[in-house]
Amino acid sequence: MTAPPAVPETASDADLIRRSHDDPEAFAALFDRYAPMLYRYVARRLGPDPAEDLVGDTFLAAFGRRDRYDLDRADARPWLFGIVTKLVARHHRDEAARYRALRRTPAGAVHDDPADAVAAAVTAAAVRPRLAGALEALPRRDRDVLLLVAWADLNYAETAEALGIPVGTVRSRLNRARRKVRAALGDTDPTREEA
Amino acid sequence: MDDLNLLRDLGRALDREPPATLVRQRSRLAQARPRRRRPGPLVIAAAALATAALVLVPALLRQSGKAPATHRPGTVKAVNLLLVGADGVRGDARADSIVLVHLPADRRRVTVVSLPRDVEAPAACPGATTGGRLSGTIPNRSLTCVTRNVEALTHVRVDHVAILAYAGLVEMVDAVGGVEVMLPRAVDDPASGLKLSAGRHLVRGRPALAYARARHGLGDGSDLDRVKRQQALMAALAKAAREKITNPVTLARLVNAVTSGMVADRALTPAFLKELATSLERTDPATARYKIAPVVPDPRDPARLVLDEKRAEALFRTLR
């Protein structure tokens, strides 16, 4: 129904957002650019069912507050992941249920794709229940930091920007979270390298 | 392997490819865009049009218990209204469904004729990107060209014409608390955003609009099939409106939805509408006939449609 907008692929996110003030269609280009990435992130945390709507909610919210976007920031990922993190928090029960299920599911059973399973099984199989248990037990703020780094591939500065906290706080939350994850993996983890 | 990498592995193991239906979320964005306000005065005149043509006024008159003005036979003329459903929230509207509403002189039985939008149009419209078809953009919301083409095709005089923006349709359906649609089988059409199981459903405005516009996953995917669904929706809306307008809040919402969603021609003056409304007292929308202009593929270009002249003539003769 809506034709793809004529937006150069090289335009920065900030350019798109600036243009969207006059031409809302430019914002759709931002959707095309990042919706799949956000979908994957949310689907990992909450499962595929709520992910679709939540991505839509994220872009609607972002569109509504695009006037407040700092146009000096060329990359909009931290901004979008910040919004998505707030929306994920509203689904904390879904998220807890997901980790509980992962904790109980035998390794490999969550895969639809056998090739996927083979690749991941090597290391993840034995430790998945423990990882899931650790994620479930983490306080939300620590988990947000840990997963923005591990699953959204944001660096410390970007994570800080997404959550609106100082980089030092990112560092301390991440350290705390990783300590707990390592503790959960314990000494029986066969893949763990001793420092 | 360290804990972060193990976590990354877990993430990859949990990964799902974004489904094709994700684009539906993109269209939510399109709907969120600010709507341009349409001009005021003519909109008021349009208020009674869809309602008069369908349900509101006769029901209102009955409800208020006032004796309607009686009309001696012969003092009321037949009236033909051209209604154009359009994508019209920004800039130029695009005609998407084109309907001729015939109110006979005795006003007893309304006939609604849908004109398939891919029918070849006889006249070119300057400034319109119609590709020679009845549909296409309507520059500056001017309906002169669509009207001229409909008249040339049907040889039916068009007395009045109005655009109904789809946004208005959504609001009308919501105002009556939803309408019932029947789906022969489950449908999941990302293009229109429609996702419903088979069977009867009470749907709100947006899914109702998707139902009316969907080309995929329903019926045979043709425009004619779509026209049938649009008529089913009109009938369902008329039925729901008739049942619900005894509630003053519903009535107010419905009138508001109609006024905000329509733009009509200047000849639809309040005086004329009042007269029209009064004359519709005897009209029962439940008896309305819904017809589709008979068409055949164009022998010169099978991708286009032309009127099936014999059968079309038989139908349109009843509207003159």
C-alpha cells in the first residue's frame, strides 16, 4: 500500500529523523532499517508472539517523540533500544516465564531449524538452563544492561545513552550481572576457561 | 569461552527471523501521522449524506415520533448520489471505491451500484494519474472528472457527489461498536493488515477497513471480489447503525464520524439535505439492493475492464 520512500540509503538516522519533521514518510525508512533488529532482540527476550506488536509500539512511541531526538547523534539505535527496553519492562511476567521455560526445556528443543541447533549445541546445550536461570534471577536494571551489550551489540557508551545512565553505572551493573552469571555457570561448566 | 559469549550463543539459538507480517507494524506508523484538516463548510453539508442515503434520518424521524411531511407522488424526484471512497488523509485523494446510490422517486427502495475501479474511463482527467481507469488520484479533491466519467459510462445523471475518506469509515464503524463480517476461511494478509480466523467476526473500524480493502487471502483476489466485500460492509454498517442509533451517544459519534470523513459538492445545501432526509422517511435500508456494474475484460487489453454493454444498459436504465 505504501510505496517505499525515496530515501538514499546513505542518509544517517539523524538525517531521516530531521526529514521526518516535514515528511513523515522518512520515518518509515527508519522502520525499514531497524525493525528487524529490534524484532530479533525482543523475540529473544519475550518470545516471538509479543515481539511484533512491541516493535510497532516502539516505532509509534519514537515517532511521537521524534521532535526531542538529539540530531547530533547520527546513530538512532541507542535511542530505539532505550524505548524498546522500557516497553519490554511492561512484559516482565512474559520474560520471567520465558526464562523459566528455557530453564526446563531440554537443550535443542527450542530450535525450529536443525542447522541452527547444531551450531549452537556445541557450547550452549549444557549451559542453557543455567544461563536462563541466571537471567531470570537478575534484577531488571542489571539484566537490561547485560542484554543490551550481549544481545543488542551496543557498546558501553551506547548502552549508557539508551538507558540514560552514566557509563560508569553501565560498567558496574554489567560487572555485577556477569559475576552472577558466572556464579550460576559454576565450576562444573565444562567450557569455562579459567582466568 | 566466557560468559558473554555463552550468552551471545544463547541469543543466537533463540533467534527468530522477523516474520513478513512485521510490515503491518509499519502501516501503524502511517496511520499515526497527523491528518490534514479538511475545509469546514461543505463538510457540514455532507453530514447527512451517507446517513440520509442509508439509515439515520428515517430512523430518527420515526424515533422522534414526529409526523413526517407527506409527499404527494410526483413532487419528489429521483436522486442519484455518487459516493467515492478514497485514501484521503494527505494531499490528493485516490479514488478507491466508486458507488452510485439511487434514490427512486417513491424513495421506497435504495439501489447501490458499485463501479469496479479498474473500468476503463472514457475521459482523461488533467492532472490525475488514472492510467485511463476510473480509479486514480483526484487532484485537489476535485470530483468533476470522476463525475464526468461516471456519467459518460453509465448515462445516468449524477445529482450529487461526495468523497468519503477511509478514515471516516473507520470512525463510523467504531461509532456503532463494530460490524459483523463473515469470512469463508482464515485470512492473514500483511498488505492490508487483516488477520482473522474463518467464520463470523464482530470487527472494529480498522479490521473492517482492511476487510473491505484486502486483495489477498480473501475470495479470488480480484477487484470484483473486493467490491462485494465493500458492499457487505456497507450493508453491515447500515444494519448496525440502524440498531444502535437509538443510543444518543452512538448517534452523536456516528454523525461526527460522517461529518469529519466526508467532503461533498456545493449543491448539497442544508435545505436540500433536509428535503432529502424528509423524503427518505419511507425508505427501509434493509431492502436496499446492492449491485455491481457488469464488466468484461477489455478485448484489446485483458488487464483492463470494460462495461458489459448489454447488461450494464439494463441495470443503468433503472437508475435514469
